[in-house]
Amino acid sequence: MYTIGLNISHNCSACAIKENEVVCAIAGERISRIKYFFEYGDSKKAIYYLISRLGISPESIDSIGINYGDYVPDIANKDELGYFIDYKLENHLIKARFFNHHLSHASSAYYSSGFDECLIMVSDARGSSEKNGEPLSQKIRAFDDSAKTETISFYIADKKRLELVKKYFYPLSLGELYSLITAYLGFNRHSDNFLMDFNEGKTMGLAPYGKSFFSGESLIFLSRDGFGFNEEYIDCSGKYLRLKDAFYMKFGKERKPGEKIKYGHKLAAFVVQNDLEKVCHYLIELQLYSHNMKNIAFSGGTFLNCVMNGNLKNVLQCEGFYVFPAADDSGLAVGNAYLSYLSSSRSTAFGMNSPSILST
């Protein structure tokens, strides 16, 4: 029997595993030929690709794993392992279980890393929302703005558990800050979903050109157990981060697409890249020291920043260093497949039992 993992948001994707091995995976953009394809809640095209490629029928699929975003749909049922729905594929009903967004990222990193044990860091713009540690229903999300949305998570993984040890919530989002500066620089950013044109890599590429203008500017301050934004430059009071007037006075006017890149734009790119690397290094060192881990794995869109990844590898004192290759949301399908396999079968694969891996 096969287990399927799905990501049904942007970068939609599907993955099939048999027992504990990935046998096939596909990003929706490979089928649609539309970059960063958003299939608006469904990934049946990707599933049918897997079925065709593997030469199996829907009856060969034992379970499905899906990550939830802002809420779990109202049609979902709940049991001792969490929320699920009956997913119809042709005339076959398959139990599809929902998993926390960052847990799915962490799962993709751990089970593909080859490590017996490791620290995992997950960072992106925003993941799942929760209230009092529980995922939100669709109805509650529509009327309640008091929920917290995860942005950075740390997990400890070994053969017995995948355990959450630290979590940061919005507005403390490194991914959203990087996207905010990307938009300021005149590049489309990941949160402009209707454009489907993720240009944070251009900010990373521009950053070195601003080093010569740097004189200690920072958008972030470190604290005893984390970090905070420099509120002289960043407004954190709303649903989205915003740049203040002082930022524009320091770095110049927002650049429009096609306009000349000025020294202030180069400096802003350098500052946000420098801050990103500084904060990630600091947060990782805090957790490595607290948990005495020798290996570290990464997932989440923040870790598509290959410049930072290389610099972190050079400075961190650890034996094993692994970045999950599909660190963006397309990789969630892999993590969801593993989580679904372990929970639905109550398998002791990897020495783990299903309730423990769902602990958040």
C-alpha cells in the first residue's frame, strides 16, 4: 500500500511513499507549466500523475497527509490523532489527515536527512495558526483575530520522537521581513500570490553590492531568548509588517520595477541579508547549546537563501548540516506523506510511535 502527501497551497505538490521510502514526487508546476503553481485547494492532477507513474489504482492508496494553513476546514472530523476528512478519489474514499505546517516542514527535513538525531529549524513567512495550542476551525478563523501564527520553529528529532522545543509567532517573521524588503526593492515577493513570481533571490543577489555603504544599520535587535524588530524602521502593529517613514528617510524611496537601483536599495538589501544571517545564527546557537545536539537540519522557504546556508555551515559548530532541497512549500508533500504513514499505520518505523510525532 502507498501513502500520499499533498501540499494544496502555492507550490502545490504530491509525494508517494511505500513503507518508509519515497518512491515518487512531483511539483504541480511540472504538470501545469506555471511557476509556483497554486491549485486552489486541490492536487488531483499531481495525484493522478503519481498513480500513472507508479502504475497503481486509487485502491492502492492507504492514507493521505495534508498540512493546514490558517484553519482546519469545518468538514473535518477529529479523533485521538487529530483532524481528518474522507478524501474521494474516483469511487475510493481515503482518510486524509491534517498536520501542522511547520511540523510537516520538520518531518521533510528529518526523514530525508539520514540523521539518527538532530535539531531542526523551520523558518518561513507564516505557517499554521493556532489558539491555545489548538488549530483553528474555519468558522473561528473567520471571526477571531486573536490567534497566533507560527513563523519559526525548532524541533528535536530522534528515533523516538519529533518534538517541538521552541516556537516564534508573528510578527517575529524573518521570512516576511525579507519579503517586505524585496517588495521595497521593486521585486515581486512570495506573498504576492496572484503574481506567482517569487523574487526574494534577487534581494539575496543584490545584497553584496551594499556592503561598502554599510555603517551598522540594523532592522533587528537580538534579545535574551530571541529577537525583535527595530521599531524605528518597522511597524509591527498590523496584520502585515510595514516600513515606517524613518526607513525611507534612511534608505530612500521605494523602487519601482524597471527603475535604476540606487545605493540606498543596495544598502537595504545588504542590511536585511546581514540581519537574516545574524538572527538565524544566534537562534540556532541558543538551541544547540540548550539541547547539546551534534546535527542540524533545515526546512522552510527562508532556507532557499543559499548564501546564508553556506555561511551558517561555515560558522556553526556541528558535525552534520543538512538543508532539505525542496525547502519551500513544495517539500511539504514529503513531510506530510511521512507523517500520514506513521500515524495511520501506527508504525514503529524509525523506532517512533504515531502519537509522539504529532506532539506540538
